[in-house]
Amino acid sequence: MLVTLVTAALAIIGTLLGAIVSGRFQERAAERAVRVGHTETIRRDRLEAVTALAVAVSDHRRTLWKLGEAVLKGDDAALVQALRAESQATRAAVARPLVTMRVLITDPAVREAADRMITLTYAIRESLDTAQALAAARQEAVAAHDEFVDTAARYLATQIA
């Protein structure tokens, strides 16, 4: 009888320990899944911020290009004024994705590339003297845009692990 009680007690203790260990493994797996989900959400938000900034700057650059062409061709004053208003709107549209990107990405290389892209894009407005100056300023801005995208892509690739 004593052997049966000891055997039963050991079986109960083994079952309880097994349940505790199993529960702990499940808890750790759940925590790991939450961490992975959080990391993926942050990564997705960073990618969206980079994309939104790149698109906003591209829109502004395109508008400045159209404005420059209109000024150089001597187009109607109403068209030039409408393009100026559009350029102000597209410039304002850069602010939100820039702030989002700066909050989510603190990497100095990405920030520097973003600043350079924006500065060179804004500089197009100062290059309305000749078609060559306008084209050169646009080309510099496009190159800075591509550099920003490449720098951000390298940064995001390191954030996967």
C-alpha cells in the first residue's frame, strides 16, 4: 500500500511539474511572438515613413520642375502663380513624413541623406535662371533622392534580425 501511495504521489508531482514546465514554455513562446510582431510593426512603420517621405519629395521636385519650365518659357502669369501655389502645397506635404521618419529612424546616415535630399530639392527653386541650371539642380536632387532611398534600404535591411 505504501508503494502505491508513493508511486501515486510521484505521478502527481511529475504531472504537476510537467504542466508547470509546459506552461512556462508556452508563455515564453507567446512572449517571443509578441516581440516578433512588435518588431515587424516597427519595421513596417519605418518603411512606410521612408516611402512617404520619398514620394512627397518627388512630388515637390516635379512641381518645382514644372514651375521652372513655366518661368523659363515665359508662360502665362496665372499658370506660374498656380504652379507656385502647388509648389507651396507640395513643400508643406514634406513636413509630416519627415517628422515621422525622424521619430522612427534615429540613424545618422539616414537622417543626413534625408536632409541632403530635401535641401537639394528645395534648391531647385533657386535655379530658375537658365534651363541648364534648372536641369542640373533637378539632376542633383534626383541623385540625392536615390542616395536617400539606398541609405534607408541598407538601414532597414539591418533591422530585420
